[in-house]
Amino acid sequence: KGGKTKLVSKTGTGIVRQWNILAKMVPLDEIPTFVDPLHWLGYFPPIGVDHMKNFGAGVDWRRSFITTFVNPYYDAFIRWQF
């Protein structure tokens, strides 16, 4: 086997920064707003729903929920599991 990993072959360094990942998905001027974890919860879930709808997934979106401290009922359920 060669000495280069797949990551090094693709990126040239093997170091992938969060900024570079976000730069491929959101406008550059909006990246600093992702310091706030709640911004992630508002930004990406609707995109995921749109992707699933475009994929043709039959999902009852009325039953979707977030399992973090933003939704204390389900957060307690998840904490109980682990």
C-alpha cells in the first residue's frame, strides 16, 4: 500500500478545517455566525428536509423533533438512553 491516505491524496495536507468545509456549503460572510450552536439548528435542518423531499422520502414532518437542550423533553429522553 502507498504511504498517502485518501484524505491526503484529495486535499494535499490531511488537515481539513471546519471553515473550509462550511465554505463549500454556505456563503463566506455567513460562516462566522456558526459560532453559535443554535444557528446550526436553524440553518441545516430545513436544508435536510428539502433534500429528503427532493429524494422522494415519504416522511411525516409533523413528527420531527430536535434532540438537544433546545427541546428539553427529548433531550432528557436521549440522556436517559446513554
